[in-house]
Amino acid sequence: MARLDPIILWPDGAPGAVGSEDEDIPTLTPYLPEQSVETGAAVVVCPGGGYAGLAPHEAEPVALWLNSIGVVGFVLKYRLAPRYHHPAMLQDAARAIRTVRCRAGEWGVGPEHVGILGFSAGGHLTSTAVTHYDSGQPDGPDAVERFSSRPDFGVLIYPVISLLEFTHGGSRVNLLGEDPPEDLVRRLSSELQVTPDTPPCFIVHSVADSAVPVENALLFAEALRRAGVPFSLHVYELGEHGYGLGGDDPVLSTWPSLCEGWLRKRGMLGGP
């Protein structure tokens, strides 16, 4: 496994950047698996933190787990509140997906095996990435922007999904600011944005989550079901918010292996 230097997503400055400090420069850090296990799959990792921070335990450890199953992990450092609000975060996630596709050959990645994974507010960013995307600009001057921003799959771990009744208040304010217009709130409530073209999703949540209600996962799964989108939903009885890969908990720590099996069944890991 090898950690490479961070890639600046917009070398000439991110759209809407308000400065040139570290917090104004979104990056993508690649983690490459051993060649003996590589599968050609890649996942952009979006740590949580209420859209105001990036939790370390939801970043590098997740990329290293992905490496262990033969997946190239890319940790996304996306822009945050209070300096930034929507659409900066989604722009960063979309650019990350395009970058992985554009440079797939460098990392041994199949352009049709690029997913996105996020925790909590990073799960909300993941949910917006799988519901708000475009096919790219084939004739555009920027080579990266010629590629599609649609992920091939999404992995959402205790995600914020809705910005309505069951939302996480801090994430909503940090993403949209105080008193956002209702149409924007609904546009960024991902349970309302699912279509039959939304990519397959793997979802994990806990009934005991006191920060982000389990209804977020349930509403998203229901929307996927109605649209005919394949998904796998895992709801644990216990488990407070923020457990990452599950730590030493014998129950919560099962989700990574369940996710690996799901990816393998979907043909993302080169297996049957």
C-alpha cells in the first residue's frame, strides 16, 4: 500500500474560492493497494464532520481498509463552512470523481468502477453526488471536466440525507446557511432527488443514533426502492453516531465485510 501526495483538484483555483489558503484548496489524496490484490476499483472517501470539519478516523483508515480489499482509496478534502456553503462541497466531490476517471490509467482504475463513500455529513455529500451529476463536457478545454461526475456506486454510512424533518441541524446550517430558500432545501434533501438513473447504494445506520436519526437512511432506501435502484440497507439496533469502521465493536465492525461482499456481487471487485 502506498500513500501518494495530495492532488490539487483545481490547479488554477477552485470555482468560487474566496482566498488561497489551505482551506480554499480542495485536494484528493490517493492510496494505492498492493498490485497483488488490486481490483481496478476506486472509491472517493468523504469524511464527516457536520460540513465544518473532516473527521480523521473517517479518512485515512477508510482508505487503508479499501486498499486491503484491492480498491484504490482517494480521501477528499472538500471545502467547509463557515467559509463555504453549497455548491462548493458538491463541486469538489464531482471534480474528484471526474479526476479519478480522467487519470484512471495512472492508478490502474477502471473508469466504470469509480464509487464514492461518505460518513455523516460526508454521507450527505455522497448522497448528493449520486443524485446530482452530469455527463461532462466532451469538447471542453479542461480535460478533467470532459468526464462524467456520476459515481458507479455509493456507500453511505450513518448519512445525513434529508434537510427537512429528520435533518441534522448543524449540517443543514453549515451547508446552506441560515434561512435558506425552501426550494434549495428540497433540492438538497436527497430522498426527494432519487431517479431510476441513481447508481446502486450500500447504506448503514443505527437505530440508536442520537445525532442523525435513522429515518435518514430509511427515507433514502425507500426512495431507491420506489425508483427501482438496487441497494443494500443495514440497520443496527445499537451504535452511537460516528463509529467509523466499527472499531472493536463486534457488531458494528461487520459493515466493512458486508460492503466488500456487496461490491463483489455487483462486479466492482472483479469477483463472481
